[in-house]
Amino acid sequence: MLRNGLEPWHLLIVAIVIILLFGSKKLPEAARGLGKSMRILKSEAKAMKDDGTAQSTAPAEDASSSAAEAPRVIQSAPGETATARPTTDGHTAH
């Protein structure tokens, strides 16, 4: 049974069940929300990676001066209506 894996008709049945469960009107909203979440996750992961490489390559003297700079601002995803607000650690999040 599992030797053949997923065949095209398996995927068709899954798609029909999803449409019946959620309705055709909710699916575009869910897809938009998923896409927005993925963009935010991707930008956050990139920001964390950039912060990690910037801190590891900076000399010890520059580390204290970089803490005094303005807090980092996280850009919202396209179409996001929420405004940016400071987080508890001094950074800005939305």
C-alpha cells in the first residue's frame, strides 16, 4: 500500500476534503495568511543571521558602541497594517 507513495488521485482526494472542510471562501485568506507568515519568518531568520555575523566579526571595543546605537527596526510584511512597536528587549517589533 505504501510502496507506491502518493499517487495523483490521493492528492485530488486530499484537495477535495480540504475544500469541503474550510470552504472555497476561506482558502484564499488562509493562503494569504500563510504567505505573510512565511515572509515574516524568512525576514526574522535573515535578521538573526545578520545580527549573529555582525556581532561575531566586530572587535570587543566596537561591541559597546554598537549597543548605544538606535534599536533595530523590523520591517513589516507587504500589506501589513500593524505599526511597529518596541519589544521588552529594546528592539522594535510589529
